[in-house]
Amino acid sequence: MGIRTTLAIAVCAATALSAGTAVAAPGSTSAGTARSTAATTVREDFNGDGYQDLAVAAPAATVAGHTWAGYITVSYGSAGGLTTASTTVIDQNTAGVPGAPGDDHGFGYRMVAKDLDHDGLTDLALVTHERFLGEGYAINGSVILLWGSTGGITGQGAVRIPASPDTQIGDNITAGDFDGDGTTDLMMLRGDDGEQRSVLYGPFTRAGEPAREQRIFMFSTDNTMSNTAAGDFNGDGIDDLCTFFVYENHAEGGKLWLGTSKGLSTKSTALPSAAATAVGDFDKDGKADLATRVIPNGITEDLPADPGSIKIYYGSASGPSATRTKTITQDTAGVPGVSEKGDQFGARLSAGDVNGDGYADLAAGVPFEAIESTKGAGAVVLLKGGSGGLNGTGSQSFHQDSAGVPGVAETGDHFGGSVRLLDINKDGKADLAAGAPDEDLDAVADGGAVWSLRGASSGLTATGSFAFNPVDLGAPVLKSRFGLDLSNDNGPNIG
């Protein structure tokens, strides 16, 4: 087993999930304090105590007899890091959450953690695949808003973002401040025209209504929007949006939509294709940089066999630069490992300042990396930012056989299948959360688990690292794929 657990607990948990089970009340900060800290310095703080928190999805979990119904957990940061004692489990049986568990809902398969109502507390937008009736008409999919509070996220007062009759909602959900007014906006599919996307401008009401809506035609052919990225790429103080497209097995390039004081521009400029993305200021020049996973030969079907290649487009006055770029693989000098077929270096990406030097660093999941002869065990590589941007110098690699990391590397665990950099203990250094969604737990298949490694002045350290899984939380285990997604880690899921 990768992590030793108690199977008896797992069996009980797999039959029934206690809705909204909060093991401990996390945080007790006043709302005034929350507004002065969470809104300005902390990106993901659901209870306003100044520590960043982590939401984890188990979208494949069976809940109340429904397969792929899904649940999420919210773990609260503290000076000591994450603990199972400060973790809440939420599904569609939780009091206040709209709907009920159902087959193939995939509750939480996408999660955006942002302050949506502008009260200084981070909220959580969850996307589901459910089909439900609204005012007598059918709606495909839903975006459920869970509100932050000084007691944490409980499900109380949760709402669906309203949608029009017989439409879809939730695809491509992406958060940013696209008009520079200091409130969070959401871009997503919300309507019956597949070629358009809606930009819902904040703040949102507690009924889920945006302040206003903008509709933009974003498609030029019969393609699919595969992934997105948002950030202030030109340094004007307003977030921009990158959208990337595929058609069947072909990459179809990307588009840059600049943010303005009135909202997203309705005209775009071309970008190269990309799979997974992350945004951070790797050279500290005040402009966001775009990190991408390269699609080999422009063929998406080649991704599973791909060794993996990361390309960084540095921010410029016109957005992600076409000329100032950097490509990094596991054959780059200083990067641990070797580029091998099927490793998928960069399958998931996340940016954050791990060593506290003011430069964003990049965590790259390598979920199909072999550890010695153990195939698909997985690893995470940390690339460090600096005055020239990202390079291989000082890079680090961690996996379940690394000294100090809990567990054992096993075939098909896919450690690094999700990654997120967040300052959980408020020491000014981002910590790594890494998921292994196919970790087996005491012979229970694909239960999944998540690890937390501390940031330090030298980079990541395994000292004091922590791992937790559904058994620890009394949540459903069998094929739950706990850790398939983390809050604001919304790249393409691994297979």
C-alpha cells in the first residue's frame, strides 16, 4: 500500500457519507479582519483567518449508491499546516447544497476558489454534470456556489448560478478580474449558443446573480475549448484571458482576450496551442507569465505517450510574448530525471513562490513517471524562478519514495496527477499539495490521496510533510479518485 490505513473504516465510509461532516470548526476570525487580510494578501482563505486553505475533489466517488456522484473536502490552513482534524466533507446530501447525489454528477470536477461576493472571504464555485429542472425546464450542468464564512464552508446558503431554459452551464469556468474593478469575474458557458461564452462580472449576489453579463463569440470553427488561463499578462492591472482549442485529435491554437476597464475585449489575437497551463510572474517584472504543456506535433492523441515539454511565454506589453519564451524538459540541465516516453512531464502545473524570494516558482506534475522499475508511480518537479525567469538550476523532484515523504511508490499511483502551490502555514513560502488520485488504500482500488510538502528558503522540503486520504476522513473510498482535482488546479484531468 502507498499509505497504510484501516480498511474497516473504509468499508463503513464507502456505504454512507455523513453529509457535511466537519471534524473541527476551523478559524474564528472576525469579518473585519477577514476583509483586511483575505481580500488583499490571501488567495484561498475560506474562513478569513489569514491562512490559505485547500479544497480537494473526489469526483468519481459513489455517494448514496450513485456512481460518479462525487464529493469534496475543505482542509483549513494553520501554523502547523493541514490536518484531518480541520477538514470538512461536503456532497449534495450536505444541508444547504442544491440538488441531491446522482449518477455521473461528478460533484466538484472543476473548482474555482475566489471571493465572489466581495466580502473578503473566499468562496468556492463547483461545477457538476447533473441535469436538473429549473422553473419547469431542464438545465444541463450546474455551477454551485458555496459561500465562505468565519466558521468555514458548510453548504449553508449555497445556490446555483441561474441558467436559461434548456441550456448548458459551467464549461470552461475561469476566474479573473477582467474589468479591473477589484471584484472577481467568471467566464463560462451559460447559454444555448455553443460559440459564445458568458463573462459574469462580480460581485455576485447571494442568489448567484452577477452584477452584469457580457456575451462574446470565442469560436471560429467547430472546435472545442480545451483549457484556459487568466492573468495580467501585459501589466496594466487588469486580468486577461487565454483560451485554447482542439478539434477531434488536433490542436487548434489559442486566443488572447485582453482585459479592459469595460471588460474583456471582444477581439482576440492568436496564441500557440497548449494543454495544461499555469500563470505566475517567474521573472518578477510585474507582468504575468504563461506556463504551458506543449501538445506534441499538435496532436492531442500523442499526449499519453509524450515525455512532456513545458513552454513558458513571458509577459510583455502586448501579452504573452511570441519571442521571449523558454522550453524546459527533463533533459534540460539541472532538471531531475530523464525525458522518457509516457512520463507526461507538466501534465498538471501550478505557480507560487516556494522559497519566499519574490519570484514565482512552478510545480510540474509528472504523474506517469517510473520510480526505478515502478511504472506510473508519479513525481512532482519544482522549477525555480529568478531574474531571468524559469530554468533548471536548483530544480527538485519528489515522489513517494523520497526520504521523508509518507507512503511507498507503487505502480499506477500517479502521484502528481494534481498539483497546487499555496501558503498553508502563512510563513511567506508556498507549500505543495500533490494528489495521487489512483492510490490504492489497503487493497481498496483508486481511493486516492493528497500530500502536503512545506516550502522553505531552499525550496520544498519533505520534513514535516503530511498525507491524508478518504479513510482518514471517514469518506467514501472505492474508486473515489480523491485528489483528482484541487481548488484552482483546473488543468486537463489525467486519464
